Amino acid sequence: MKLENTFRIPVPAAEAWPVLLDLERIAPCVPGATLTSRDGDDFHGKIKVKLGPVGLTYNGIIKVASQDPKARIAVLEGGGREARGNGTAQATIICRLVESGYSTEVLVETELAITGKPAQFGRGALADVAGTLIGQFATNLASEITSTAQSAAPAVDPKPVAAAGARPEKRAVPRASAEPIDLLAAAGVGRSGRALAVAAGIVLALALILRRRRRSRG
């Protein structure tokens, strides 16, 4: 499944490029996402989503697979599995930066393969969900960039410099994350839609029960 989205961030492309590659900085801007550790180029984390009152958590890995600084194109690869279920999600995300005055347009193409409960929505609904998620991500990222710029100050890195030739160790990178997105709400399924789905389920269950009783009597 291919999805296309666009959002804008309030910095020139030259400044937006290193931000895009800083996964520790941008991942917590994704609703429900949290980075937990890093192992080389692989960032381990989890993302939480909601299906109405039901919560789902995916554990997975994301990394920058390739980058072209001149064209300002980066390819991200990620995948995850439900913590309590068999659902999976795999994504290849191509991000292209386009200068737009004093801001930057970020064009996003996503190849998504998903199984489990979220797959029931279909392509159209998932496109709506992706649009909502990208919109919230863009808002959070713009806010993070703006607040960082306003409070810019020389940062002091208290971590010791690793010895030459030493293998990078897996390190924790906990960050606060935005609230998880409700897939039902993002897909346009309101309370009436949920009630209708529940009612349909009850009718189907009753029909099956009655059918079994008739067969047993016959």
C-alpha cells in the first residue's frame, strides 16, 4: 500500500535536513511513539495506537536506510510487531525536502504493509489515518523546532568520549512522546459507527445461535 503526504516545517531546507535525520529528536513527535534504545544505526522503540477503547502497542526498529544530502532525500525503514498479538507493520518511508521561502515542504511517500486489527480499515481509511498522524506529527515537530530555536544555547555533552575502535554500545534514549492516535476517530468512525458495528455483531451472533438450534432440533 502506497501513501503520499506533505507537511511543512518552519526552517529553511539546510536546517531541516539534519533535523530529519535526527531520529532521537523527531520520533517522539510521532503520536504514541517512544524510543527506548539504540544499537548502532538501529533505533529500538514502541508506538501505541488506539482502536476506540482498545489500546495496541507495537515494538520495533527504525533506521535511516540511505540519504542523499544534495538532493535532500532520505529513506527510512521500520518494522514492528504487536506486543500482545500477531499483527505486524512494515514501512519504507521516502522523505524529500523542498525549499519554500523560509520554510521547508517535506514530501513523504510511504510503502506500508500491515496485518492484524488495523488492516480491517482498508486503503481509504488508512490513508485518512496516515494524514491525521502526519498532521499531528508536523504540528509537534514545528513546535519542537520553534521552542528549541527560541531557547538555543550551547549544549554540554556530559558523556565521555568512547575509546578509538570501541564498539558502540546499546544505550537508552528515553523521550516523552505525543499522545497515541485513535485509529477509529482518524478513520472517521464515530460513536454511531461503532454502535452500528456492535449491533451488527450482535445480530450476526444471534443468527448463528438460532441457526445452530434449528440444526440441533432437525
